[in-house]
Amino acid sequence: MTRFNSYHSLNIFRLEAETWSYPAHKHNFYELIFIEEGNGNHVLNDAVAPYHMGDVFLLRPEDTHYFEIEAPSKFIFLKFTEQLFIEKLEGSRTAKWLDILKTLLQSPFSMNGSLIKDKKDQDQLKHLLQILLAEFSHQCSYSRELQLELFGAVMMMLARAQATAQFGTQCPVNTELDKLSEILSYTRLHALDADKVRVESIARHFSMSPNYISIYVKKHSGLSLQQHIVQIKLKAADQLLKNGRNNINEIAVKLGFTDASHFNKIYKKYNGKNPRDIQRRKTEAFHE
């Protein structure tokens, strides 16, 4: 009996075929198969079942199978091992998920227009939300569990879009950029907590030395940790200035600047204008 082996915890690919060229075989992994197009028969453990567009099959490692193709077919194969479940349940991943969720909900960036600009990401998010809506409208077995997983996928897509916007077309897929994304997410979440955004505190949180983490962030982002923190505060300042509910002194205190003079100086250095000008324009627009 032929046995196909995979050494990855997760793999997904598409296969288009007019005839099936693989013998009856087993795997060392689980396999989910989705029929995109075509029809024929799926022979699973010597039992024959017809397949058509939209059909889904789930195979265990001990299962033996092959296809008899009657019309040109497109398959999507999703292969995974038990290691994937261990990885998903890993404690650090749960902590990372919670950090991402808190960052998204508390970040002032979410107030600056759409979180997702990319058309492909927008389409994918739409499909996810449509599935979530459908699951929410008709309750049945596992609906709640599926709702939670879909919600997680929605939030992760938003987090990825934010990271992609930050790094441009280079998504943070490698270990270095992934670590950088975690550090910057942490600074966004705690930017207004003076103690937690001290270099020593950030370094301790990520098990890095203060000197190394400063060099690391500068090398991979082009900005120092302090510059990132200042920019986060200034984005929050823009929202407070536009809201018009706080004066300059109150905004300076709220954002952790020494005083109004220090806030004015930093704001003008980075934005090239005086914060009072923003408030003045807001007031003039209100009275027009």
C-alpha cells in the first residue's frame, strides 16, 4: 500500500486534473478535500461515493482512498497533523491573541478611517462576516464554537491588515518582523502608561536586553522605540484636538507630556504645525 508523508503541520494547495494519476494510498496526516469543480467517484476504504462541486471529505491517517474522475475536476487539499492542534492551544499563542485583541480595541488608529484598504482583504472579510452572520441566525450543534472561531478569524484579519499597512507590501511573515509587530503592538497598547513603555519594561516583557531591543526596533523599523511611542501619542493627540473636548493643557497631561509647552514643541517638531491651529480650525468650522 502506497503511503504519502508530509512533514508540515499544515499544508494547503489546489489540484486540477482530468484523470487521477495516484494509486490507492494512505497518509501520515489528516486531509480535508473540497471539490471546487467537476464530478466523479471518491473511493474511500473500498466504499464508492459520487462527488460533485461543493462536496467535502475528511480523511484520517488510516484511511485509504483515490478518485475516479469523470469530468475535469478542481480540488483543494488541506493537510494537517496533530501538531497543529498543539500549536493552536499553545499558551503563548493564547496570550498573543489577547494582546492583538486589546491592541485593536484600544488603538487610536482604528479611528483614522477604514482598517482595511486592500480589496482582496475586504472581499475575504466580507465572506467571513457573511458566514458568521449565517451561523448567528440559525443556531444548531457547534454553532457557538464556530461563531467564536469565525470571530477570531475576523480579528486576526484586521490585525494582519494593520501590520501590512505598517510594513507596506512586505507582510510580517518571518520571525524577525513578527517579533517586531508584537513589540510595536505592545507599545501601542501601553503608550500612555509611562512605566510600561520604559525601555527596560518593554525589554523585560520580551525577554531581551534594553540595549538590544532598542537596536532591534531601530534596525527593523527605521525608527527608535521612543519615536514610535511619540508618534502613537501624537495620533491620539490628533483625535483629542479634533474632538475639541479638552484644552491643550489637559491633552498634554492625558498623553503624559511634561507640560503644554513640551507637548506643543513635540507636536510641531513631528507635524510641522501648532496644535492650537488644529483646535482653532475645528472651532471655526463649527461656527460656519
